[in-house]
Amino acid sequence: MSATLLRPTSYEATRSATSASRPSRRSVIVGRVLTGIAAVLLAMDAGIKLALAKAAVEGSAQYGFNPQQVFVIGVIAAICLVLYLVPRTAPIGAVLWTGYFGGAILLHFRAGDPLFSHILPPIYVSTLIWGSLYLRDARVRAVVRK
């Protein structure tokens, strides 16, 4: 078994394994549409924080954040969004968004906020991010199928 693990793989073997799990044209289109929906939601989240909108500042103040921190959170969200939208770095962006939303879930859970209006929506958006990425990216399909 160790000989199998240590044997170098050829480029062609790797390439054929990736092409075998290549998504269909239909799934790529659906994945891109879902990515567009997620991108609009995520861009609104980042934009509201970057613009220091009254709702973002007041809502974050309830949890102890000052306006400068809200702006930094907006910058982080914008960077995650760019990474998610660039095909080459999309999996990294999805991982970062998952961490971002994990922090939001924890914050709302700790504050005792309602489940359906504060805790579940980040889970839904994370599922949308990963589902759309699965539909449009062969690398994610290959990892999930193994």
C-alpha cells in the first residue's frame, strides 16, 4: 500500500480524473445563477458595512461593535466576496465565508437571538455558497465525491 501512495502520479492521470467529475453544462449554469444570487446578498452585506449605514452601525452596536470595527468587518466581507467570485480562488473564498458566518452564528447564539431570524439565515447562505460552488467547480466535486 505504501508503494501505491508514494508512486508519483502523472499529469494525464490527474487530468482524466478531474475531467471525469467535470460538471455538466446545465449544472454550471445553475451554479452560476446561484452564485449570482449569493453574490448579490454578500455584496449587500459588505456594502452596508463599508458605507457605515445607520442600520449596520446601530445593529452592530447592540453587540458591542464600534463604527470602525463595522467598517473593518465590511472590508473583510468584500475581500471574501472577491475571492469567492474569482474562479481560481473560489474554494478559499467559500471557506472564508463559512468562517465569517460561523462567527455570526456564534454571536447571535450567545446573545440569545431568535433561531429563525438570526441564527439560521447564515446557515442558509453558507449552504447556497457551497451548493453553487459544487455545481460549477470540478475541484469541489472531486473532493466531495472521494
